[in-house]
Amino acid sequence: MAKIIPTNTRSKKDVVVVAAAALFREKGYPATSMRHIAESLSVEAPSLYNHIDSKKELLELICMRVADEFITNLKQVEATGLTPLEKIERIMRFHIRMMMRDHLSVHVAEHEWRHLEEPAYDRFKTLRNSYRKRVAGILEAGIAENQIAKVDPQVTILTIISAINGIDAWQHSAKNIDAETLEENILSILLNGLSASGSKN
Amino acid sequence: MAKIIPTNTRSKKDVVVVAAAALFREKGYPATSMRHIAESLSVEAPSLYNHIDSKKELLELICMRVADEFITNLKQVEATGLTPLEKIERIMRFHIRMMMRDHLSVHVAEHEWRHLEEPAYDRFKTLRNSYRKRVAGILEAGIAENQIAKVDPQVTILTIISAINGIDAWQHSAKNIDAETLEENILSILLNGLSASGSKN
DNA sequence: CCTACCGATCGGTAGG
DNA sequence: CCTACCGATCGGTAGG
């Protein structure tokens, strides 16, 4: 019988990656040792190397998978015939939902990617810059047709992305905020602003 | 002659703290070694201990000074007779300007404080929670008098703070964004939203 | 300010 | 999956 897919191997590797993501999120990549990861899986550190090659591979897998998901979504949104503002809303909703579904990995990709080593560092940075430029392009199109307020696209993209990334701090919040409240509130603030009048000056 | 103020000692300590802030910002606290800090000052690592007691003291000094500045400003704003929305705007402008003036320390306080050890960890966390609760209180007052849109104060405070914190990424941006553009754009988005209509639904 | 050095911990390998 | 162990690096001290 031909060995087609090493199911067990892949699944155990994923278990290690998930454990690593939780610890990278909690302590940061440099402060997380292979011994910590091993302990959280109730094995000894050297055993991890049966499933992965190195500590940095764990970070690479997490960051690249997140980057792929964001870019895949962006491509889908770009392919629609939606208006620029509708596209921006779709992109924001996707980002928020990614945050809800897998905030550990998204946070790690956002905050720990600087610890990637070449060539992964450069690959990730290029993907990230490309994503931001393309979203900025949508903003510019919306501004050109007076659908989006006259804002600096560079500053706006930074504001939107960091506003959404930052909300994963809701985890530590005493009261549980439900997913829908979170999503509708962030969208309301970013699209309509805090001011009750909602007027432009 | 009485030795009144050990000017040299304090000033050298500050030099070490500033160098540490730059490296904590660049590499993160755990990935920054005392040898890195020493090297950036062209001395050997053990020499640093003539001016400071430990690595963790450096982080504590940075985090506590930032916390103090934010809370001092909040107290001043609370003591005015401004409307809630005006208070929120003042708080946001102060935060943005802190970011421009000392983004290294503000970033370190925001992202590295989790590496503080007790009792500093708990002290900082308490200050941070208190700050957020008091700003949330201003938001609630503004909502109650229909000056601020009906948003969840918890989610809003998270959104505002992380939106502003995140913009220190402008440093790595190719084009230099001037301070005023940055401040007015972020305020415009958070107060009036992205939508050109600026209408509420 | 330096050299010399400490015990602890790191990522990872050898070998089974 | 384990035990045993490696060279490198860590924060910090002794002593001058």
C-alpha cells in the first residue's frame, strides 16, 4: 500500500503550531521557549523536533497562514462590482471576524512578525505592504467619487487596521462583549464617527 | 559645600533609559539584552549597573512615566467645564501628540508592560484600567445627553486607544506624514467617520 | 568605567 | 517519545 498522506504527522504538527500561537500571544515570541511549548503539551522539548524543524518555523507558519487568508479575502473583494465604501466595509468585517475566530494567530502575525528571519521576514513584509497599498487604492477610488470623506489614505489605512487589531484586548476585559456588538460598534465608529450629529466640517 | 543634586548621575541614568526605550521599541523587551543596550552606548554591559539596578527597572521607569503623563492630562481634562465630546477630543489630541513627541516610550508602555514583574505589573495595570474606566465615563455622559452616538463605551474606548496607538507605524512608512495631517485625519475619522455622507443609520 | 566570571536558560542534536 | 548533553547567551556580581 502506498503511503499517500501522513495524516498523523500533519495533525500533530498542527497541534504544536496551535500551542505555540497561544504562548506567542501570551508571552511574545522571544520570551516563549521550546520548553514552554513542550510543557503545555506535556512532552519534553526535544520531542517537538519530531514534528517541526525549528522554533522560527512555528512563527513562519502562523504569520504566513494569516497573511494568506487576508490576501485571499482582499482578492475576492476586489473582484466584486461593489462600490469602494462597500468594499472597505467588507474588508473591515472580514478583519473583525478573523479576529473573533482566530485572535491568537492574528495577534501573533501582527505583533511578532518582526522576529521572523530572512527570507520569511521580507516575504511577509512584502505581502503586508501590498495588502495595505491595495486597500489604500480602494480608499482613493472612493474619495475620488466623493463617496468617502477626504482623508489621507495612508493615515486612514493605519487607523482602520490598528483600530480593529487592537480590539483583541476585549479578551482581557471583565465583561464578555458579544461578537455582534463588537462588530457593529467598530463599524459604526469608523464609518459614521463618534459625534452624534455625524456632520462634516 | 553640600552636594545638593547629583546632576551627573541622574542625567546618565536618563541616557540609559532613553537608549533602552529605543531598543525595547525595536526588538521588544525580552529580545533586548543588557549587552545590546551597553553596545548602543559604547560601554560594556556591567558598567550599566553603576546607573541602574536591573533590566526590569528600565522597563518600569518607562512604563510608569508614560502612565503618569496620561493620568495627569486626564485629571486636567476632567477638571474643565467642557462638554463630554470636547473632553474626548482633548484626550485624543493629547494621546496623538504624546505619540508624536515620544513614540518610543509610549509604544513600549503600550506593548511591553506585560513583561513588568510584580508589584510594578499590578500597579501599571491598575492605572491603565482606571484611565480607561474614567474615559468610558466621559463617553457615557456624552451618550446620555445625546451628544455622542449610541456606542458601547467599552468597545469605543478600545477602538479609540488602539487606533491612536497603532499610528506610530507611520515611522516605518516611506513617505513622511506631517504631524498636523496625522492629527486632523485621525480625529476626523474617529469623530465623523469615513462615510462622506456622515449620516447615521 | 573595566575584566573576569557566575549559574541559569536558551535552541537544538545525538542516540536510542 | 525519551535522556543526556552541546555551545551560546542571558542578567547580574566581584573586585578593582
